[in-house]
Amino acid sequence: MNDEKRVYRFGGDEQGRDVTEGSASMNYVLGGKGANLAEMCRLGLPVPGGFTITCQTCVAYSGAGDVWPLGALDEIDEATRDLERRMGRKLGDPDDPLLVSVRSGAPFSMPGMMDTVLNLGLNDEAARGLIKQTQDEHFVWDSYRRFIQMFSDVVMGVDAELFENALTEKRLVAGVKSDAELSSGDLFELVEEFKGIFQEHVSASDHPELVVDGKVMFPQDPAVQLRLAIEAVFGSWMNERACLYRKRNGIPDDLGTAVNVQAMAYGNKGDSSATGVAFTRDPASGENVRYGDFLINAQGEDVVAGIRNTQPIQEMGSYPALADAARDLERIFQILEAHYRDMMDIEFTIEQGKLWMLQTRVGKRTATAALRIAIDMVEEGLIDRETAVRRIDPAQLDQLLHPQFNTHTAPDVLARGLNASPGAAVGEIVFSSDDAVRRAGEGVPVVLVRWETNPDDLKGMVAAEGILTSHGGKTSHAAVIARGMGAPCVCGVEAFRIDAAAKEVHVEGTDVVLREGDIISIDGTTGIVVAGAVPLKRAELTGDLETILSWADEIRLQPGSTHPYHVRVNADNPEDAELALGFGAEAIGLCRTEHMFLGDRKEIIQSFILSDDEQERQAALDSLLTVQRRDFLKMFKTMDDRDVVVRLIDPPLHEFLDDPRSLEVRIARLEAAGAPAEELEALKARLRRIDGMAEMNPMLGLRGVRLSFVFPELPLMQVRAIASAAALLIRDEGLAPKPEVMVPLVSLESEQVQMRSICEQVIDEVAAEYGVALDIPVGTMLELPRACLMADAIAQHADFLCFGTNDLTQTTFGFSRDDAESKFIPIYLHNKLLERNPFETIDEGVLELVRMAVEKGRSVKPELTCGVCGEHGGDPESIKGLFNVAGVDYVSCSPYRVPVARLAAAQAKLAEMA
Ligand code: ADP
Ligand code: MG
Ligand code: MG
């Protein structure tokens, strides 16, 4: 016997006593919406009564192939009867009917993903009953037509446009602009027309239970309506757009959604009624001001659908009929913030002057707002610094480093809209999501231009650089989703008269017509739209980010029970080093010397590799020594007394050589043009040498430390360049540079032993030459499984260990990064063979190798410094594992990731101390 509780009540009983069974902590059972409805009831806030069907019921139902678990329907039936008793009204009652909404609510908020049905319980008889009760035919027929419309669309999958078209036609015939202006007679007619559409478009074979006298009928039995609606919510958990949203946001598929059945509050009962959405603070700037929109005499999604123009929440109090409700709302804002200690997002309805709360959750916000709110709340004493640091999503910080318009003069503004999601974007105009996906797939940046977006546009929004809508406010679908994705978005550009079918926009007040493929620039931080391409620049760290990061540094650098968590940068030139210092890097964890060989220096290294002439080779080496020393001088000076870990030359040599195929073509051309035989012969000889160096698997070939044994002059030159640069700075400028030498791709202890003695010899020579003391540690880069397995042996000859987790991932899996990410990793992800791309987030197997190697290394040298300098060093999830599981001392990442890594390291430290 299964006695799992499947239904939880919320709200008051007949006597108004609270009978709520759930609470905010029951997120995984009741979903976010249900759990917070219960919590608001517990806080004594006005919430229409109802009950929540658990997420586990959805999982059981879906898992069994859309079959109800035993007893669940009875329990729902019982809860429905109970709700009728509590509300003193019955579903379908011909005198005074109860109406409910059926609302989905998953454990994680999924804006716009799941559908809600309002006014459920209406049928022909109940409609008459409701008219008797309210004496308001307009309201009743409006509610009934809305119900048929939503039920048909959401539950039965009838094309919503059919209803919209009928509505539009009705408005035209009646000569009115908005639905609210339709007469009750119009609305009554619409109800009949809508039933007709239902009848025509629902198939009898799919729904035999709806067939009466051989025809499909709109279901009149509220119990049938309710069951179908709940099943539809369960079904929507697995619909395409919900799955896509979950995938993008890393939400597991097996959580299920809860269903909330709740007595209706009517926002469409005349001018003392309204509906709205609000945030307790500004979710774009974080400023401590109320923020939101409301609509008088409207219901539900009207506000976010952007169908009618909404009013700012601040203006609500100026309507006498809404003034009391506005005051109550302000009080509730305060209660909610004090209780949740966070910025909250709420949905409410006012029914004839009385305020009802319909939803609350922690509000989504831009990165800018997240910082501002966290800092303000620390100052207000609502939260402590650790909570503030924990609350900022490191991935979201990226937004702050988002591009902005890079212009000295103000750009030539074509139109203005609302600054709905920050950052600037430039791209070709596209008018549909499909076009966005197609063009973006061809590598062309696009800006999606729409009247308003809906959940079906998600793919296009993901593909686009930026989004522009001509309608809808800051809480519209486009705005909410764009902010969630961190994509730039400008909403409500009213001057844009979009003709999506003709693929053009007329800009009101100008004679400008923009067509598909024209370039526009949008700035979601200011709401500005510009024709043509505006140059973009990356943003700077703001004061708020500095503050949060300084708090993060206090946390991650404290010795505490574990070691400090350090953040270094991968930088190959003084400019990157400078940038990274500004971003708070403590040292250079990886300086790749081969990047110093690119550009015009490529020829020098080529003549070293390819020449047979000893003198020529020596000359090449001498010039390399000169240029490298110059680079190191600048680098060490920039970094002053901070560590700079320099890696000896690493990549396969062919990366510096001409591509043999283009060389072949060049020879053939010259031959055809009758070039002198001598020139041709020289080129052919060069081609033969390059061909002779070709390898089947260059990534597993002559690279890393192996190069140093095949071309012993190279490491001698490089170490000399490093040591002499340091020596010069010490001797001539009194500085204290701290270079370190790192040997790449070591697998054998003997490789490290020999390399180290070579390095030390050069260092000693240079020290003697310049008459200074040089202390330059020589460490090993661990990036092969064998090296990790033998880390204790290797560590005896290494001053530090640093893991190159990119190569270590390649070699642990035997995945070639160059191919795997395009050839099969996507399929592995899709088939759930892999949960995440191991090149983005460190794999647990690779992490285990790192952990083991650190342990082995420290077993012979307890104080051994261990770090990581792969791309994983900038990935928050990997950072947590590397510090907390593997126990490394630092991560090193690219300059723009440094702020992210500082925050992620602090959060890892907090998790470790918890
Ligand atoms: P979403 O998850 O898309 O926000 P909701 O379940 O919150 O969907 O429903 C959308 C809107 O429908 C709500 O913001 C509210 O305006 C309206 N609504 C839902 N339930 C009720 C109700 N019981 N009474 C009045 N309006 C409701
Ligand atoms: Mg919705
Ligand atoms: Mg909602």
C-alpha cells in the first residue's frame, strides 16, 4: 500500500483559520510556486486558498507513461471537496460557482515554460450562476471566453491564433481597440464562437470522453476540466521548450513539476480590480525602489503578454479605488524582504479593492543588480558578507564584462526603448527565430527583432547576439528571458513598426526602412538603438564588483581550517598581465613562451628548425634569445615581485612551420610561371623537411619536454633568456623579480631530472655572469596520466607541480580536443553518456588523478605548491572541485575569468568551511 502524501493544502478554512501544510523549505515536493504560496500563508498574507499536487506525483505519472498513481485521483478529489467547503462554493454550482486556476510550478523557476489555466470550473450553468452572484455579465463572459481560450490552447493544444483571430475580428466589427472595451454581448458571442472553434479543432478520436451525441463538446463537467488540466501541466514538463530551458540552465529532467489548484481572485471585475507583477527592488539596476507594472481590469498574463500598455507600480496609489491595496502591497513588500532577506518578485491581483498575493519568489536580476542588492542588504543588516558573496552567481559576472558601445561621441540614435537587459550587441536584423538560428548557424551575428517574444522564440533568442522588441515592458517575456541568459535586450521600441511577413521595419517619425540583413546595434544598458554597426568595447570592473570581490578575497585568502585559495592568471604578454593585475590576479600561473614566437618572429624560429647551416641556426637562436629576454624583462617588471611561471616551449613544432599544402601550391604556381630552378629547388627542399617532420598524431608527438631533448639548444636559450632578464632587473634596477621555470608534458622522472640539471646549470652560469644571486625554482607541469601516477617520484625533483588539465583531460580520456568537441561530445551529451563537456567542467576521473597526484607529491614534500593552469581554472564548478577535493593551492585562468575565479574560489572556501 502506498501512503505517500500527494496533496498539500494552503490557505484558510471555513472559519479563516490557516490550514497550510507546506512551507518554503518543501521546494522539491511542492515546487517553487507551491512552497512559497504555503510560506506566504504562514506569514499571514492574503492568498486565495488552494492545494498543491506534488512533483513526485508528476514524476510517477510521467514515468508510468501518463498513468495516474494509485489513489492520487481520489486524494485530489478529496482536496477539491475540501477546498469547496473552505471557500463555501462548489465547482460548477449554478448559483454561486467556485472557479480555480491550475498552475504549474517546478522546483526551479522556469519563466514562461509551463502553462497556467485560469477560470477553470466555468461552464454554461456556472456562468449563469456567476452572473447571478456578481450582476456583472461583462466580467462573466470575459472570464468564460478566456477560460475556453486557455483551456483549448494549453490543455488541448488548439492553435491559439484561431482565438486571437476571432478576437481581433470581434474588435474590428465592434470598432474598439482593446478587448476590455468589448460589450458583454460581444463577449457572449465570443464564448459561442470559441466553443465552435474547440469543436472543430479537437479530434474525437483523441478525446472520446468529450464526445456527446457524436460531436466533440467543450467539457462542461468541472471534474473533467480539472483532470485534463492537471494532466496537461504534467505533460508540459516534458515539452520541447521546457526541456530546452532545463538543458540550458542545467536543471535535471527528473524533478517533475507540481500543480497548484487555487481559488480565483478576479482582477477583471471592473475599475477597482487589477493585476500586476512587481519586484521589491529594481532588478536591472538593483536600486532600492519598487519596480513593476499593473493593469486595471485585467487578468493574469495580460501584464506580461504586452497586449495592453501597463502602468508603473508607483502610480497605483493615485487611483482612489486601488489606494488601500497599494498600501497593503507596500507593507507586504516589507514583510517579504524581511522574511526572505532577499529581493523578491511577486504576482498579485486586486479584486474590487482587495489585494490577493498569487506568487512570490526570489527575483531574478542582472549582475549589476545582484551586486548592488547584496551590498545594500549587508549595509541594511539583512545579510552578512558571506551570504552576500555566496549569493552572486560567478557565471553571471560575465555580464559585467559584457560589451558596451565604444564611441567617443554619442551614437546617432535611431530609436529608443526600455533598457531591459544590459550589454550591447551588433548584428544583422532577423525577424523570426528560425531565421536567427539559420543565420547564426552560418556564423553571422544577428539581432532578433520581434513585436514581442513568446516561449517558442527561445531557440532564436539563444542564437541571437541581442533581442529587440517593439512591445512589452521590462517584465515582458523577452526581458525576463534575456536577463536570465545575460543577452542584451531592448524592449518596447515603439517607433519600430514591424512587418514580420514582409521582413521590414518602418521607423516612425523617420523615413527609415530597415530590412532583413541590415545591420543594427542595440544597447540594453541604455535602451538605445542605432542603425549600422557601432564598435563595441568590454566593460570595466565597477565599484560594486570591487567591493564584493574584496569580500571574496577576505574569505578565500584566510588560512582558516584549510589553506588559502589563490587565483593566478594565464598571460603571455605584458598587456594581459597588466589587465589581469587590474582584475586582481595574484601572480602569473602560466606564461606560454611559444606565443612569443608568433608574428614576425615566426621566420626566426623557422630558420632555426629548418636550416642545415650551423651558423644560420646559431644566428636564429641568438635573435630568439634577444627577443625573448626583452619580453621577459617587460613581463617581470609588470609583475614586480609576484611569481611568474614560465613554461618552456610546448607545442608540436609544425605549428610554427608553413602548411605543406599551401607550400606545394606555391611551388606549382612558381613552376608554371617559370621561376628559376634554384629558387624552386630551395623551396622543394624546405617542403621535404616539413613533410619529414609531419606526425600522425602531433598532439601525442614531438612536443613538450620531448622537444628539449631533440633540440637541446631551445631550452638552453629559453632558460638563459629568463635568468638573464631577472638578473638584469636585479642588478640594474634593484627589483626582485620572481620567475619560475616549468617543464611541460613530463611523463618520466628522468625527464625532469635531466631538465632540471640543465636549467640549474644555465641559471648558475647567468648568476655568475651578472654577479647576482638567482633563485629560480624549476617545476613540472603534470598533464599526462603517467606523470600523475608517478607524482611522488617526480615531485622529488620538482619545486612545484602545476596541472595542465586540458591535456590531462585529452590524455585521460584519449579524446582529441581538436576533434572530440565537434565530432562526438555533443552526441555524448545529448545521449547523457556525459553530463557535461569535460573540457569545460573538470571530469571526476581527471579530478581524481589530480587529487591523487597532489597527495603523492605532498607525501614526499609536505609543503609542495600545487596549482592548475588549464581552462578549468576559470570554471566555477571545476574551481570548487580543484580546491576542495584535489586540494590545490591555486588556479590560473585567462584574464577576463580572474574576477569569476576569485568569487568562485571564495564560494568554494565557504562550502569547505560549512
Ligand atoms: P507563471 O508560472 O507563468 O507565472 P502563474 O501560475 O503564476 O504562471 O499564472 C500566471 C498568472 O495568472 C498569475 O500571475 C496571475 O496573474 C494569474 N493567476 C494565476 N492563478 C490565479 C488565481 N487563482 N487568481 C487570479 N489570478 C491568477
Ligand atoms: Mg506563464
Ligand atoms: Mg507566475
